[in-house]
Amino acid sequence: MSDKHSSQPERRIRCFTRAVKNARYLQQHDPATFAKDKNAEGFGTGIPVNILNRLHLLQHDSPELQGHAAVAGFLKKHSVPKPKKWQR
């Protein structure tokens, strides 16, 4: 059994759109940290997709970010845009 950094059960991701948008936001605003390797996990950010999918909901001191100091540091200075309400 692998050691998880979070006490929360791993969630199944149904849609990757939010994760992609959050990854692109990180890469646009801090390319030196999050756009080093286009083949890295998390669409090239090095951040697991399950974290990217919820990044706009997390605070810098969230237990989910343990082991991901670069993201925690980014969230101290920046807030990731939340999804906008869908309009017809």
C-alpha cells in the first residue's frame, strides 16, 4: 500500500477540463516552476491531476498540498480563478 499525503480518500475524476485550466494558469503565471517539462505529470506542471482538479478550492495550507511546496507557495501569493457560472 502506498503512503498518501492526504487523509482524504482519492476521488475519481470525471472531467479533466478544470484540471487543464488550472494547469495552464500555473504555467502562465509561474512558467519557471510549472512549465519546465512538458512530459511531467499533471499536463506538464509536475502536480498530480487530482490536486489540479481541485486547485481553485484549496488554500495554501491545505493538507492536500503536503509534499507540493511550490504550489502552496504559489497559492500564498495568487488565487486561482474559480469556475464562472454557466450562462445560456
